[in-house]
Amino acid sequence: MQIGAKRWIVIAGFNFQPSEFAKIGFILFFASILSDVKEHGKMKLYRYGFLYPIVFMGPIVVTILILQNHFSATFIISVVTIVQMFVAGTKISHFLLTGLVGMVVGAGAIIAKNGSLTLGTDFRSSRIQTWLDPFSDPTGDGWQIIQSWYAIGSGGLFGVGLGNSKQKYLYLPEPHNDFIFSVLAEELGFVGCVAVILLFTIFVWRGVVISMRAKDNFGCLIAIGIVTMLGLQAMVNIAVVTGTIPVTGMPLPFFSYGGTSLIANLMAVGILLNISRTTK
């Protein structure tokens, strides 16, 4: 369990997760910054297309990571911003050189403070160890991913039938949220999983087409940011429930339970559809 994480705030009796709306805010904000970056010269390209976005993104991402202890949200925001910067014209060399310097400085600061280079907080180190060998603690940290495998394996080719999952009854923790894909795999089988993955693939493909046909750079960057955000969330969620990567809190867009996430995703799709109305 991730202790100390505070990801929801209460306003007028309603709980919502601010990081979900922050993702859309970042997409719109950086699209406005980067929309005219190609008009600058080569020297200004590095400044406007890389340094300025990094300077704005860094403190806010760190704040979300510290206050909400939400690594998955900071990961999504960072990757989406990098994709927008790349599409806007930022060169790969800018990422490589500056990233290398940042890694060296960051590693040096950690070693100077702690005397060793650590992987982060204890629960993240525990999650990585559990991911490498879930059966080392089958009734503790490894319980969730093991039960997820049982659910996926029980589905077979066509599944046990819609609503007939057994793993969701007290065996698989959070079956309605982050591990909804495991229940889907058990009830609809391999065929259902392929169908869902194909739907997300089509969504990403059509979103990229909308981005390419947008009438201006601003719309292009917003569209590619939304597609990257939703596609990446789906990919990470499926990778988590299948044990491909360590467990992290990432809902499956449009499938997982959660009002804030669903509202934010629907807002993003609405913006994407609005851009599609004005495509070339």
C-alpha cells in the first residue's frame, strides 16, 4: 500500500482528483507555448521549444509528486509534454544532452545526501521487488498481481461470460478500478481483450490523423497531446495487470470506475472532436 498519498480533495461534499484535470491543463498550456515555436530560429528553438517548457513543467510536476505522491500522473504529464515538444520541432539532441546533464546532477545530489543511489521511497522499491518475483510474498504485496494472472488465465479464449467473473469477489483487490482489465479478460476472454486493445488502437490512429489534419499548430499539438495521454494510460494499465511493468495506480480510460477520471477523459475527447470539425 502507498502510505501518505493524498490524491483527492473535497469541495462541497464532492471528492475529485486534481491531477486528472492538471493533465488536460498541461496539454492546453504547452500547446499554446509551442504552437509558434517553428517560427523561431535555431538558437531560439532550444529556448522556446525546450527550456521554457521544462522550466514551467518541472516545479508543477514536482509539486504533484510531493503533495499527491502520484508518480503515475507525473509520468503521464512528463511523457505527454515531451511528445508535444518533439512534434513542435524540438530536436532529439536537446533531450539527450540536457537529460544527460540532469541525470548526472540528480544522481550526484542523491548520493551526496544519502551516501548511495536509491530507487526512491520504500513502497516503490517494494513494488519493483514484487514485480520481479510476485510469489515471494503471495499473500502480501504479490497478492494483487497473482490474482490478476488467475483472472486472465481463467478467461481462456472466449471467457466465462459477462458478469460471471469469480476473481472479482474478494479475490482481486480493486477489480472495478485499476484492475478492471483483468475482470474483462476473465469474462470476455482473449477475444474480448483483443477487441478492447483494437478499439484503443483505432482511437489513437484516428487521433493522430486529426492531429495531422488540424488547421493550425495549436490544434495539432492539443490533439497529439490528448491522444498520447489516453493511449499511454491504456497501455500502462494493461501492462500493469499483465505483470509487464510494476504495479502503479493507472485507471483504464472509459472502463475503470472513477468520476474525476471519466469526466476528464470525456472533456479531452470533446476537445479532440471539436478539433476534428475544423480539420483540413
